[in-house]
Amino acid sequence: MSGYTIKMEPGDFQVSEISEYAKPETDGKYTILRIRLTNWETNHFITELARYIGISRKRITYAGTKDKRAVTTQYFCINAERIPERINIRDCEVMERFKSNRMLNLGDLTGNEFKIRIETDLSDEDIMNRYGRILNEGGFWNNFGIQRFGSIRYNTHIVGRKLIKEGFESAVKEYLADPIIDTEQYRLDLSREWNYREFIRKFPEHLQFERAMMHELLSGKSYGDAMDVLPRSLKIMFVHAYQSYLFNKILIERKKLFGNPAEVVQGDIVSPVNSYWNIDENRLIEVDSFNTERIRTLSGEGKVSVLAPLIGTETKLQKGIPGEIVQSIMEEEQITFNSFKIRDKPEMSSTGNYRGIRFLPINFKIPEPRIIQFTLGKGIYATTLLDQILE
């Protein structure tokens, strides 16, 4: 038998951000806080932190988002003159505080260190043998983990799909209630009647965003206005989640065709990678008949990674098999590149990007029985690694 579970206590999943962007500077404009949080989802913590300081949450930025059921150490950037010396918020410990002239933005990470307690029937030796076999077969597939799509309600990508294909009303309703995935009676009741006046009272107080959306609709505002009650980072996350869903489908097709994430074919786009397997978006190389063998050698040496698109308005269809994969998935989803242009809310549009399809961890080890420790580059999911080793 194989498979695994992560124990349910927050301390059983620990993650600490590594950022080369957060550097102390004398008389800096911004205050950087490195905070250890227990059982806090990033967006909800920022709302609470802004309330505690007495500022708009728009004045707080961050380098990366983290799930709730964990102990996380994260960087937050505050653009405010007066910040209390002590941050007295539950399950929150300020580890470091300094000034900087550089505002931190989402993605300003180098990587993340993980320490995870698991339950599995595999022995530690079995785990290390599986890990070694994957390395010999080209490394790990860099698909997005389930957290990208909603660890509590698995529909973030569905909201994104409905947003770009059907519009704001369909997306807002999906955010509020989905009878296929939801089990709470108040969501199920709402999905049958869409009587906001009756059911807003049944939504718990902690569901601030859902209640705020319904308040907007009850006041006569549009579904687009209701969407605007959400933080911009959350709104764009819907589109990003759908792009991530499409990316995962691309990887599934590549795995069927090639079996090895290190495989390079004509039409691919590759990028140099650093020791964390972060790509260099300014050095994209197209694979053609002249450089295929050279790039295959570099891939085998772990110096480059094949990329796949996060489809957006400026994505260019690749040649050869890579382009055929993307085209077939877009036809199946009934979308075009221009689908990712949201005319009424351009801030939610996405031009697209690239992501490496492959990664290797740093310092993978088992320091104690059933505890796995390793470091990954930014945007690489720990559960993606564990799934490939343990399932």
C-alpha cells in the first residue's frame, strides 16, 4: 500500500519564505515585517493586520500566499508612517522588522523551506529510494497543487472559467454557492433560489467576502460591482487559477507523450534555471532543428527547463507538438487567447506567462521518522513533490 496524509495540526506543515528582495535599508519608506503565523490564510490575515494598524489593506503587500492550516513564516510590506511597536494579533509572532525602500509585491520570493510531518505505510528508506528513482527519470513534474484551486472549496478555477466565458453574474454565483461541491445548507439553499435577502442572514459572519457581495447586490449594484468588494489579489487569483488548471492539463498531455519532464522537442520554449529551479523570464529560447541536441544536453545537466504557457492574451502558439497540445486543450475548453481580456475590468485580464514544467528540490532529507524537509523555488508546491514520491 502507498499513499500518505499530512497530519491535521497546523504545526505538522511548516513553511518559511526565502526572499532576496526583502533587504534592510536605512531610512526606508516601507516597513517590512517577517511574521510567523499559525492557522492564518494570507488574505484574511492582511485584513486583520490592516484593521489592527488602522490603515487600508491596500497599503499592505506581500511576497507569497499561504494556506490556512499551517505554520507559515512570511514577509509583509506596510506603506504607513505609524505602525504599533507590538502587533498583538492572535497566533501571530513578529520575527523581524526593518525598513526598506523597495515595496514587496506578489512573487518577490526566491523560494520556500518546508518541514512536513506525514503518515504513510512507506518506510523512510522506501521514500528515499522513490525520490532517487524520480531524479534519475528527469525530476518532478511542476504541476500546480490542489491549493491553487481551493483547499476548502475546490472551485477557484471554476470561478475563473465562468468569469472569462460567461461573465460576472455566473462567476459571482459560483463563488457564493455551487451545489456540486458545497455541502453547507445555506449555500445549497441559496443556489436553488438566489434569494440574497433571505439567505444573507444564514451565511456565517466569518464569510466576510460572501456577505459583502450579497450586500452590494441587495443595494441594487451589479454583479461586476459585487465582484469589486473582493481584494484585487483575490479577483485576479480566479483568472490565474483557471490558467493553472489549463497548465496542468498541458503537463498531463506531455507526460502521456514523453513520460519524462526533462524531454525536449522542437517547438519547445526553454529557459535557464537557477539552483532553486526558478526560470529567467528574460531569457526564453525557442527549440528548433539547429539547437535541439544542444538544449537536450543542457536539460540533462539541469541547466534549463522546458516551459509551458500560462495562457493569456499575449500567448503565442508554439510550433510542433507543444503547440498542438495547447491548441487541442483550448479547443476542448472552447476558449481563445483573447478570452483572457476582461473588457469591463481590465485589471482582471491576463496577458499570460510561462512556467517551468520540471523541478528538483534542494536539501531533500528525512531528519526524523515521518518528517520530510526540503526547499523549493517560488511557486512550486510541496504537495506536488509529495504526491509524486508517496502516491
